[in-house]
Amino acid sequence: MPGSGRDRIAALHLCSPSHWGAEDKIGKDFRATHAPVPGMERTNAAAASLVEAMVHRGPFVRFIWGVSADNRLNHHPEPPPGITLEAWKGCAFDPSADGSPFYLRVERQGVWGLPEVGAAVFTIRVSFIAGQEIRENAVERDALRAALLSMSPESSVYKGVAECREALIALLNRASPG
């Protein structure tokens, strides 16, 4: 679905994909880019104003999180050569594992406007927090548990935790072995 011409992704360099590929986003406008994200109806309704702010105001920073069974940076939807799709996308979360059976994947997203050329630069910096560290910190543990409990079924699927959400909540409910 090409962009509307009013806004579009004109150039994209992606080093650490989070379950999406640059090839699926290039040329799309704000609404089409965010179409797969559940709960974006109000944000997409304000797309024109948001794009205007991205170009002419800011910079802006926000944080996005997800849960991962590994701490690899590359989570492109297509597996690398020689790795099966099942092995690449499989939920390897093991709540009985010692140490960190999961990681919190945090994205620091930044937007800097380039009003002289009617564009904006969007960056993502990925970092991880080991599940064991979260389990040992009552504030972080309670915050993650509350976020998981409040997720809609659609968000749970989108975030990739639908299959392991209940096991992860149960793990967070247990005292950390540390």
C-alpha cells in the first residue's frame, strides 16, 4: 500500500528489527505504517497533526517495550538463511529455566524534525533487561505484571506474548530465587 503523498517513509535503514521489516514499511504513510498495531485508532486519526509535529516540533523521545525469550537484536519476521521459521519465531520462553528465562526488550525511539526539507529522522535504540533483574526488583516486577494483565488479546498477539503470557505472569507472581 503506497503512501498517500502527504507523508511517507522515503528512506529507511534498519539494523535491529522488532518483528517488522523495512521492505514492508518503505513508501507507506503514517497510518499504513501503524495499521498492524492494535489500539492505534485515535493515534491514526491524528496522523496529519502528528506528522506535522514530527517535522516542525520536537525532538521527541518515547519508549516501547516487549518481552523476548532471547536477547538477540535481530527480530526480523523472516529468518536468516539456514534457520527454520519455527526455530526463528518459536516462543522459547521457559518459566522453569534458571537465571533469565525472558528479557524485557526496550526501544528508545527518537524523532528529530528537519523542517527545511519537510522531513523527520526516526531512530530506535534497543536494549535489554534480564528477566531475573526484573523479578528481583518489586517495582519493575509489579509494573510488568500489571502491563501484561492489562493487555487486550489483540495487543498480546501483536507483542508476541499470547502463548506465554499466563506462564510469564505466574513467574512474576513467584518470589525471585535470588
